[in-house]
Amino acid sequence: MGNRVLSFALNKKGMGHASRLVAVHSVLRELGWSSSFFVGHEHRIVADYGFEQIVIPERTYGDPPSLEARKSDIRRAVIREVMTDGDVVLHDVVVHPELYELGMTRRCHQGYIYRERKDQADPTAVLRAVEASAVDVAYVLGRAGLSDVRHGIRVMGVPDVVRQRLGDESMWEPGDPGLRVLVTSGGGGHDDAESFLNSAIAGIARMCTDRALRTTVRVVTGPYFRGGLALKPNPYVSLRVTSYVDPHHSLYADTDIIVSQGGYNTVQELKLVGVPAVAVAGERMLDDQHARLAELTARDHVMVSGSAPEEIGKRLAALLDTPAGTTIATTPRPSGAEAIARDIVRLAER
């Protein structure tokens, strides 16, 4: 068997883990590598990019110890059957215990993608805290040029990681009337997704009523959304809802304005596409969306808002009042996926 990378893609609330891993795995595939993803249940995004998915039992908080022990035995048995000498294991933000431990047993090289946290924890301290100090290298997103060795773990800063889409076909219908506003909560599984989406819809409706502005609102809830959406009858607003947009379509083509939360992948894409946006920070245990959105305040095409419908509506109105022809500065696609992939290739050649 040729070179292969193995990863576990966490898929309970958001799409960030899978999206970043797909980006790196895609580059490695171009370099002739094969891939396998371990998942708790199948990811549409992983399937859309054509990667193998192997379903293993997920950890569920609150499971009795006896049930978790049986699940762990199954995870170990499946991973042991799949893993071979020479595989490279790549973790994203969360280290999968059985994948890590069996990788150690097989002497597989292991990498760890680190995203900045609220507590600003050192990535090597995070690895040591979960007893994963045998990881070879921690890739620190957004810190290109950083190079260090801490507690025997190499720390390598890389540019941010953005997944390449498979196409740019518009998700809008030709007959969608008026202003086209996209609302997205990323993966949609976080506790505040329902309140955010409904506040965004209410804020858009308020702004449209005040301005007598015909608008089509496309809400992409995310595949893990389990809440409900509501729009009071409004003659100016047409609402369409979908759970997922495949990578052959673009969220941004033909979109006039975006209302989003501040997840890692969403913010990276907002930097790239230059579509005017209102961004609302979600509350997460470790992921600091407030700090991430603060980076966008210097960009004229993104306005950071609180979560109240009134504030979202005001920010939308302010974006609409931006003079036509205003230059929207965008950034080139960052090369973090390529940097990580090249380093993994070097690991395998040792």
C-alpha cells in the first residue's frame, strides 16, 4: 500500500473539523496519497469529495461506563483492522484517543491541527493534557513562520486552511426576486443556532419592511440543525430553507449580502470572497468568535453585530447604504492545507 493519511472527523455540531481535514486530504490526494476518514456518522462533505468513510461508535457524554467500554473496544477493533505501518495520522483540534494510541503502537507519524482558543493555551500543553505528547508536530493555524520545539513536539505555524470548492454554480434560482440575502449558521448544531437564525430572519424582515424592499432570503441551516424557524407574514420577504449546499455550488455567487456567525471556516471565506456581510459572534466553550470577528472590523464589507434583530437590521441597512462601487478588499486563498500536506509528506519520508 502507498502512503495514506488517517483522520477522525468530529461531526456533532459543526463542519469545521471535516472541512479543514478535507482540505488537507485533498492536497495529499493530488500528491498520490490515499485517505480514510473515521466518523461517528457519515459526513456529506466528506462523501462529496470522494473520500472513504469508516463509521465507528461515537463517544456520548452520559453513557454508562460499561457501554463506553464496549464502544471503545469496537473503535479499537475497527481502527486496528484498518491501520497499517506507514500510515500518517492527522488530528484536527481534538485528538481521538483510540486512533492516537493505536497509531503509537504502529509507530505511525502523527500531526495535530491547532486552532487558537479563548484560553490561548499552548498547543503542546493541550496535547500533554490529553496524554498525546507523542504527536510529532502541531500545526498552528494562522501563524505562518512560527517554528519551535516545545516539550519534544515540533510546533509549526502555517497559513489558514480553506477548502477548495468543486465548483462555483450559484445556489440561487433565476427567478428569485429582489435583494438576495444568505443566512448561515455553519454546521447548525450549536445551542445558539436556532436563536441566531431566527434573529437574523427577523432583522432582515424589519429592514425590508422599513425600506419596502423586495428580498429573497436563503437560509442554510447546516446539516446538524434540529431547531425551528419562523417568519411572520411579510409581503417583502420570500424565505427558502435548505440544510446543506454541496461543494459544487457557491454560497457566494449572486449573493448580495450574507448574515453569518463567526466560525473559523466562514470567516476565512468572508476574507476571500468580498461579499458584504453582517457577522454575529456565536458563544463557544473554547472557540473565540468575538476575537476572530474583531479581525474583520477593518474590512469595509463586513460589519460585526450583536444578536438582536434590531441591530442586525441596522447593520444590513448600513451595508446597503455603502456607496456603489466601493472597492472590497479581499485576500488570496491561504496555503495552509498545502503547507500541512507538504510537511506530512516529509514526515512519511523519514
